[in-house]
Amino acid sequence: MQVFVHDNNVDQALRVLKKKLQREGVLRELKLRRHYEKPSERAVREKAEAIRRARKLARKQMIREGLIAAPKKRPPAGPRGARPGAPGAPGAPGLNFGPPRG
């Protein structure tokens, strides 16, 4: 696997490398291989993953055929790091710089 560094921008190259590794499944495999996994545990995990994939595929197929409704899209998130209910967040009690209520 190769990642090219343009204009000495190592940070960008690292981001690209991480994305490629994640897409290939290398990071997931490293995480799994940190500890020994018994063959029986491996079989159970692989079977559960296969069931999960099959359910997801069936759900997508049913959505395409119109048998079930597609999940609702989430509204876009506010400013990065903002939590709902935090002071200053839209609709939250606390700091309100609107007209005074009387």
C-alpha cells in the first residue's frame, strides 16, 4: 500500500493512509489479533457477523421494494461539539440573548 506525500504535508498523507487501512479492514484485523481467539469463539463471531450482514441486506431489499419505510434522516448537527441542552445550544435554557420576556 502506498501513500504519497505532497508538499511535505505529512498530516494529510497520514489521514489518507488511515482511511485506506480502515477500508481494507487492516485496523479491524489488528484489533482482533491483539488477543488469542479460540476457534469456537471465532466461529460464533463469524456466524453473528454473517447473520448481521444478511439482515442488513434483507432490510435494504425490503426498503427498495417498498415493504418497509426507509429510516428518517437525522437533521444536520449543529456546531461541532455542541451538545443538546448545553447553555447556548438552540432551544436550551440558560444563556438567551433574545428580547427580554416580561
